[in-house]
Amino acid sequence: MWRTAASISSNSSTMCLTSPKVEAGKMELFPESFSVQQAIEEVCSIITPLAKKKNILINNVFSLEASVVTLDQQKFKQVLYNLLSNAVKFTEADGTIQIMTEMYDNKKMLRVQVKDTGIGIRQEDFPRLFAEFQQLDASLSRRYEGTGLGLALTKKIVEYQQGSIEVESEIGKGSVFTVILPMGGKEIKGR
Ligand SMILES: Nc1ncnc2c1ncn2[C@@H]1O[C@H](COP(=O)(O)OP(=O)(O)OP(=O)(O)O)[C@@H](O)[C@H]1O
Ligand SMILES: [Mg+2]
């Protein structure tokens, strides 16, 4: 059974972020029209060599509708990179990762899902997933490198664009991260 954590509240008591760019009000947004598949391919070109080392296959499934989108391209790639690098990191050898892209809500939004056949996440750990400097298992953090910032930053980037991020997972079977981003949006320049 897949479990859903639709509304995950971040840990508000955590310390300030290391990257000043992600402080509220300082993030910039530059929406532009771009090919979503080209952006996915660019991110995959970075991730695929890592996946190949573990013989992990990355499938890219997309609806033709989701061709040109209007979003902040750099942030889109950053979100996808964070999700894919986690998917590769937390999936054992010979696993599979699927990227699914489609338009959503009458083409007003883009939905991107990253599904893996990895180690999975316990439901009780969902609230900690998006908190800064959190790796779920101390023994895992010794095994898997990282600072525990990727998902916290990802959530901030997504929510800054009025988007949402959700996770469904089953321990030992895998996880699906779903990001929904509203199209368009105004340019926001940093102060
Ligand atoms: N796809 C996944 N499958 C299983 N566990 C995951 C997955 N993605 C994230 N996690 C868990 O959530 C934790 C937080 O993820 P996050 O991306 O924030 O940190 P990280 O990958 O450990 O470090 P960093 O992203 O800073 O390199 C991970 O350490 C891991 O325990
Ligand atoms: Mg990460």
C-alpha cells in the first residue's frame, strides 16, 4: 500500500538556512518559456552517469501536452536534480527510476513525478523529510553522503512558486515524489 503525506509542515524551529538565496523574500524568479523535455534531458545527462554505476535505469515518461512550459527554468532543473539525485542515492543496484511529466488542472500547472524502487521512507519520518539537515537514519547517513538540505531547499523553491510537493512511499518498495508547479508567474528580482 502506498502511503501519502499530502501536507507536510516543515520544522519551524530549525536554524537559519545556509544559503541566503533561500531566505524568504530573497529568492528570485525568472519565468520563461522552455522545452520541459530538453530541461529534463539536461538534468538526466548529469544524473545518468551516477545511475549507470549502480545499473539503475531512468525512464522518462511524458505526455506530449507537456512540451513547452513557462516556469523558472533554473529552479525547475534544481528541483528535478534534487529529486533524481535522491532517487539514485536511495535506490539499490539494478533498480528503476521513472520521471513522469504531464500537464495538470486544465494545463494551468505542470506535474512532475519522480518514482524510484528504492529503500522507501517510513510514514513516521514524513514530517522530518523536508526539514533542514535531516537525514532519516543515522546509520544511513554514514552510508549515503549528503547534508540533508536537498529536500528542504526543494520544498522552499516549489512553495515560493505557489507549487506543492508530496511524497508517497512504502518501505523496501520505493518512493514517489510529486511536484506541482503553476505555470506563468511574475518575475521577482532579488532585493
Ligand atoms: N527517494 C528517497 N528514498 C528514500 N529516502 C529518501 C529519498 N529522498 C530522500 N530520502 C531521505 O530523506 C533525507 C533527506 O533528503 P535530502 O535530499 O534533504 O538530504 P540528503 O540527500 O541526505 O542530502 P543532500 O540532499 O543535502 O545531499 C535523506 O537523507 C533520506 O534519508
Ligand atoms: Mg538529497
